[in-house]
Amino acid sequence: MAVDFRGHPMFPQGFNSPTRFDADVYDCEVWGQIPTDIHGTFYRMQCDFDYRPPPNEWMTGFNGDGHVSRFRFANGSVDYKGRYVRTARLMAERKARRRLFGVYRNPFTDDPSVAHINRSAANTHIYWHGGKMLVLKEDSLPYTVDPHTLETQGDWNFHGKYTAQTMSAHPKIDPVTGEMIAYGYQAKGILTKDIAVYIIDPQGRVTKEWWLTSPYLGIIHDIAITQKHIIIPVIARTTSLARLKSGQPMWEWDGSLPTMVGILPRDGEAKDVRWFKGPSRNTLHFLNATDRGSTVTMELPTSSGERDPSQIRRWTFDLNSKSDGFQEDVVSTTPGFLPRMDDRHLSLDYRYAFISSRDNQGAPPAPGAGPMSGGTQVVQRLDVRTGKIDECPIAGKVALQESCFVPRANSREEGDGYVMTVVSNFDSMSSDLIITDAQHLDDGVIATVKLPFRLRSGTHTNWYPQSVLPPIKDELS
Amino acid sequence: MAVDFRGHPMFPQGFNSPTRFDADVYDCEVWGQIPTDIHGTFYRMQCDFDYRPPPNEWMTGFNGDGHVSRFRFANGSVDYKGRYVRTARLMAERKARRRLFGVYRNPFTDDPSVAHINRSAANTHIYWHGGKMLVLKEDSLPYTVDPHTLETQGDWNFHGKYTAQTMSAHPKIDPVTGEMIAYGYQAKGILTKDIAVYIIDPQGRVTKEWWLTSPYLGIIHDIAITQKHIIIPVIARTTSLARLKSGQPMWEWDGSLPTMVGILPRDGEAKDVRWFKGPSRNTLHFLNATDRGSTVTMELPTSSGERDPSQIRRWTFDLNSKSDGFQEDVVSTTPGFLPRMDDRHLSLDYRYAFISSRDNQGAPPAPGAGPMSGGTQVVQRLDVRTGKIDECPIAGKVALQESCFVPRANSREEGDGYVMTVVSNFDSMSSDLIITDAQHLDDGVIATVKLPFRLRSGTHTNWYPQSVLPPIKDELS
């Protein structure tokens, strides 16, 4: 009995309906000209669904099977490859040709036959570090894939030295040391309050480990780092054994819970973590943090409640204060909730965020097209010091996925380079990757990579220059 | 400089614009239920364009790169795979990342660098015979591909015994003997009038060879066979050295040329061929032929001129007559020009044709959608004895590609089985494969295999039960 997605209460039937295919496009059609100084690979994660989840599945994104898109650029050309991560979970369901895993991060809703199979859907983010392409899902250890063929290599525990059971999809790479600061929460198993934090050196070896306890069982989807600190916010989505036993997906919003922010000195011990406390905030992702004398600042997209519009705000933590409070200021009211930056300035003083956003006077989102659709879609550069926005409007009935900054080769100036953004074209039911000049967004789109099919709504993206990736052996395959 | 198809005078920008991708869909979404007695694989050829041909390319089909679609059915499920045939031609263009081959079958328009590279685009038809999956293009020898993985194996000359330079895309498999009757025209090289005909036994060995001379340099795209004869029509599209040297695609219609039909006794020699002559007819494909005492009948879709509507007609050849004429009668005015049949009755007395067609009162074709779009699209069963048509209308803004008959397992009754048809959905910009009951078309569609992308207009299709194909080793790959 084959899968039929019609009538599922959470599945759109249009652009963002499940796609469920692997594909290769050699030498993609391009409108405009790709600058020849773009030499490397843009990676993008997508959640998809090979099989139909239970009707109470929370949403059609985060519990889907992980799929990697690879746009490989050289000499003004680009080769596309899309592959599912061959997780143990996906392969078990394919073998059975039916859904075996239940709702989001709730093993009580699984088929008994998969009790001992890794639940990771490997669907959130992708990082190249220590000679491995890590594909991440915060409830599990990473999978690794070949950075060119995207062939799945298996799961990975850093030579056995990463002893936590989970690794978040948002580790941070220190651009000064090349170290990866990784962490896991529910790190001793589902519903545990344990947080494990690791330093992993540029060769992929664990060099430091901390174990912390979360103030409450909240979501810890992302962290931020400075040169001196690791900032660990716990956010007001919570869960419980009773909730899981009742068959619900893991999280529910609880606006009565505070925002708790742990600040851990990178040269300290676990006991040195300091927890700040603020009102509940709805957020998942953080832009960047910076040491400023005895304070730490962090910029992030957030809203004050589950249904409020997102803004870019700044949190300031005074490490000399005896209060456990922190200050909050609005940097910009732009509603884009997946801001990125020039990652060469991560943890450092910086100026620019790059944001897929939309104007605030827009039409309502298209059916099933997600919260960022509607209105005029814009690629933005936000100056986080001044709030000034430069932008490139994208014409048509479109929605933008997460933008990614691509540094210009041989330039070290912050923000000198390009922005790559995957665009959903609702009229042609196909996806584009557009390239804009990060310093001249008002010049418009430089080049558009035309895919002959649609990519459903994606999660996160990363860019790696070919100089840091292994040699290419599969060009004509 | 990447390819950009915009502005080419012959390329549609919508559904039938180039697709240029390989893809896999494991366990396709299905609406309805696939009968579990369908166990085998439906193959379909598509012409596509990796690179942009010269502006005077004749049309956007026949000179494109060959692409195989594989729909593999078992236990009510279907796995899809689509792969380009890795021809020498395609790989040379991919390596150069630009178009090297010129217009349709005209080597004078090629880049000099490819003078010694096989011109076959392997884009027309696909046959399983003698343990090989043959992918055919009439200007060259076959390529072979793995029937399950679709991996290209190379070109094939039947152990060196097929000495002609070309093999047509329309060989015929004798259902009684299992022999393949294959032929090539322009068989001693481009613009030659030589026709070579071969008998190839079920093990893939050449057992008989004839060499004939065509009455003129016309197209010989298809043949028909009976148990006693091979019927070889030469059709009024012609070419010349002057035409090729002027840079034009090979063929031009010339209504002043006759239709010449060679009838070659299967137990005779080349000198025994008899040429019949009739007025010019516009046709490429033949439905079937049958010995009836001293006459031979052949049914085919044809029109009387290049712009006349196609009909199903019957040609009758009296082998006892001293005249070189033949009789023509109309069987049906249905306009479908790619009729298929229950191939177990090929060369024998038979009753049914299966045709993707449309009603005659339909709206005009959608832009770029081809001559069979517009009006109500219908899957038809035509009784060639009576002219009676049963049909299944297909709702929506759609176009049907070639239908293929799929015999019911364990039934030997003519026409007992299913019809499979690939459907272009212009609204959703995606393709379906629909299954209808060949004996009960008015019951409507039994099952619809939903692809998450579009397949541009295809050429020919074939069905092979798993019982004749090699064991499957790649199910979960």
C-alpha cells in the first residue's frame, strides 16, 4: 500500500507538499552570469517526508527526513545534487514501505519494531569541520556524508570522545582558532536536563567537555559564542513525560516560563556558568555575540510571545552586575527570523546581518507557503550598529529561504562577497538559487540558477570554498 | 558560461522546457490502489537537451539527449528512476560544458572536435531482448543500459555480427519465435540508400541478414512484420547532401514523393523484396500487420499531407496482383498518432489498439504542449475490426503521452490487462502515470502514480514483466 498524502491535516498540497526525490542536474541553467570568483559549494538542508506521519504531527518540517542540496560552483557553472541522508530511520521505513516512526521526538508513538533504531532524521543543518561533513539533528549524534557525492557514511561520535547522546544542529566554529564549540541537550537521554558542551579542534578531536544542568526542560536549539564565553539560552517551549505518553509531539509553548541564559567562560569549569533570567521570549536562532569589556552583547531574532512578529533585538549581559536580569533593545523590526552573517566575524565585533525577509506592508502569505511568504520578498543587509537596511526586492509570487553569506575569495573585509538565497517560485512550481552582491544589494540579482523542479521549504544553509573541501572526483558522474 | 534556454526560437518556456535532471523516487506517492498483479517495469524514453542547439534546430524533440524513465512495480508499490543515457555525445558536451553537436542528423553543423564521436543521442525507444536493454536511435547502433539501475553500458553491435552502421528505434519482436527483426537504413553511412535487415534470436545472436536498396532517400522510421513478411515503408520526408551542407536538419517534407512499401518474405532473399507504391502519406509509426491468405494488411496512423489530421487507416497489399498499387481504407478518425497494441499479437491476427488521443471538438492545444493537447484527453481502446472505441477521459488541463498495454499476469486473452499512460499536468507542473483497465476503460482511472516533478514530452514506452528481467539487486539504494 503506497503512501498518499492527501487529507493529512498538516500537509500542504502545493509547493511545499512532500517532494521525496533525489536528483542531479549537471551544469544548471543560469540566467545572468555567475561571477567566476565564486568557487566552492553551497549546501542546504531540507526536511521531507518519505512516509505519512500520524495525523497529530505538529508541523510538516522538523520531523521530516533530512535531505541535502549541494550547489557546486566553479568557473561560472554550477552542478546540483540533492540526496536524502540515508539514516537508519529512513532505511527502516523504506524497507517496510510504511511509516514506523511517530510524531516529533516522541518514541512512545513509534512502531515497536524500531525501538532500537536511531531516531535521528538528520534534517536541520550541515557543517564541514575536522574533515567531516556533519549533518545535524539536535536529538541525536551527527550523521556524516561525503561532501561531494553526498553519500551517507553513518553516524559519528568523534572517535568515541563525544559521550553525550545528542548534538545540536547549531555548533559554532571559532574563526580565530578553528575550533568547533558543539553541545547537546537532553544529553543523557530524552527528557533529561543535562547539557554537554564540547570543544572540538580543527582536526575533529574533542579537547574539552563540560556538563551542565538546565534550569528547566526547555528547548536549547542554538547557542552563541564570544572569544571568552559560550552563551546558552533556554527558551520557553517545554515538554514532559506525561505529554509524550499522551502521544503529542515533544514541545509546547509555555509563556509562563522565563528565558534563562547560561554564560559559560570558555576557560572556566562547569561550576562557573552563570544563569541570567528574563521574560519568556519566542526564538530559536541567534545571530552573534561579542565580548565588550565586562558585558556580553548578543543579537537575535525574537518575539515577545508565540504569535507576535519577530524582530532583531539585542540582549546585553553585565557580568559585573549582581542582578540576574539582562537588558533588551530593538535593533530592527525586520521580520526575517533566519539572519546570517559573515561567519569570519562570528564571536567577534561585527556589523552586518544578511536576512531573507519581506516588507511589512505585504499581502498575507500564500496558502501553505510559510510565514515568510507574502508581500514583497527582500534580501536584506542589516547594519546591526545603526539599524540601517539595504535590500534587494525579488519580483514575482515567491518566497525566500535562508540566505547565506559567501565571502569574496581573497578579500578579508567583513561583508565583501555575495549572498545566496533559494527562492520558491509558486507560479512555475520550481526553485531558483539567486546570487546578489552583499555590498550592492540595490544592484539587483546578479545570477539566477534555475532548477527544473521545486525544493520544498528548507532549513539551514552553509557555504564552503573549494579550498577547504576535498578534491572533486565525481565531476562527470 | 552556463546554458540559458531563454529566447531560443524552438524552445517552449513552460511544461516542455528542458528538464535536464536525473532523479530517483523511492515508493512513489499513489492515489488509488495499484493492482498487485502488476509486477514488472514500465520504461519510457524522453528527449531532453543538456545544451542549447543552434537556432535553426528543427524541433525540440528528436535531437535531444536520451533519458530513460523506469517505473518499477511490485506489490502495489512503484519505484521511479530517471537517468540520461551516458552517450559519448552527451559526455563530450558535459566535459566541454557547451553544445558541440549541431542540428538533427547533420554532422556538417558539428564542432570539429567531435568529428570522430558517435552522434547517437539514444533517445527514441527501449527494448529488452537477448539479455540486453537496448536504447535506440535510428541513426546509430544501440546503446545498452542496465534494466534496473539504468547505468549506461556502452554501444552494442551484437557480437560484431550486426554490420550495418545504424539500427532503427522500431525493431519488432515476433511473439511466436521470440526473434527480433531489426533493421537499419542509411545503413552504410549517412545519405546512403542501403537498408539492412536482421533476424536476431532470443539469445541476441544474428541469424539472418538482408541488404536492400531504398527506392529513394526517404525516412524509414518504423516497419511492420507478419509471420511471413517484413513490411518496409519509405515515407515522403527526404534529404540531400546539399541540404546538409546548407546547415539544415536532415529531413524536409516533399509531398511529390510516393509512399514506397517493400514487402520482404522472411524465408526469402533480398532479391525477393517487392515494392508497392502509393500516394505520399505523412506517417512515422505502424500499428500491426497480418498475413491474410495472399494479402497482407497493415493498420497505421497516417494523414494525406503534412498538415492534415492523422487517422487510423488500413493498407492492403495483394501479393498476387500484378499492380504495384495498394488499397487504403479508414479504420477510425481518432487523431492519436502513437497507437500501441497487445504485443503478444504482433504479426498475428488481432483486434485492439490502445491510443492516447483527444476528442475532436477540443480546445486548441496549450502553448508549447504539442499536437495532442487541448480538448478532452482520452485513453482509447480501438477495435480495428469494427472501428468501435471505448475510452477513459482524463480530467484537467493535461496532455497524454504514449499509452502502453500491460498484459494481466497469467492471462493469455488479447487485451486483458492494463493501460499505462504518462500524463502532463499543466496546472501543477508535474507528471503522473495513470493506470486504467484495458477491458473497462469506462471505469476510469484505477491508480495514479504522482511524480513530484514534470517529465517533458516523451517518445516511446515499453512494459516488461519482472519474470523476463534480471533479479533486482538495487531495491533500497
